[in-house]
Amino acid sequence: MFKRDLDLEKRWGRLLDGLQETIGKKPNDLNGVLFLIGVQELGQGTRPFTKEQKQDLMHIAICKVLSYAGFYTLDFVDQDGWPHWKLAKELPHFDVLEQEKLLKLQVLEYFEKEYQLEI
């Protein structure tokens, strides 16, 4: 494993620990963190969500975090308060591990910029 990958995993671990302190539960994985970001970005608080809404929340989170790298831009917010994003530039063709690495890096950037966390 490269030093960069080790640094990423250390920062990721610090983020998960910080989220556990904040919300009282440690997210299991990247999907758990993305779900939290989606709920936060929707801005309607925690409540029961349907399976489809949970998928939509994950999409919101992915678009939001990838917007920092210029891949998505916010298009509009619908009448129910759900943000809709549009692709601004093509995503690179990565394998699953590279996709996860990109998302983790962008999630870390999200928390650093949105919440001024030093991770």
C-alpha cells in the first residue's frame, strides 16, 4: 500500500471516529457516511425514508461531494426540497477501488469545507 493510501485511511478513520463522537454511532462504511451527508444536504432532519428515498439521498451525497472536484453542479431544488444535480464533466473510468478512493477523498474535503474540520 502506498503512503498516500495509508494517509487516506488514517484520515478516513479520524473522520469516522469524529462522526461517532458527534452522532453517537460510528458509520459502518462509505455508504453510511454518504447517507449521513445526503440527509444533511436534504436539510429536512432525520425521519424514516423509503428505500427509494435512501437511494436518492446517496445520490445527493455523491453529487455534492463530487461537486468539489467539478464533476456535478446543482441544477435546482424541487418543490419538496430535494436538490437535483447535473453532470458538469465526465467522470473518469475507475475500477471499484479507485472510485472508493475518489469518493473518500471528496467526502473528507466536504467535511473540511462545510464544517471546517481538520482531518
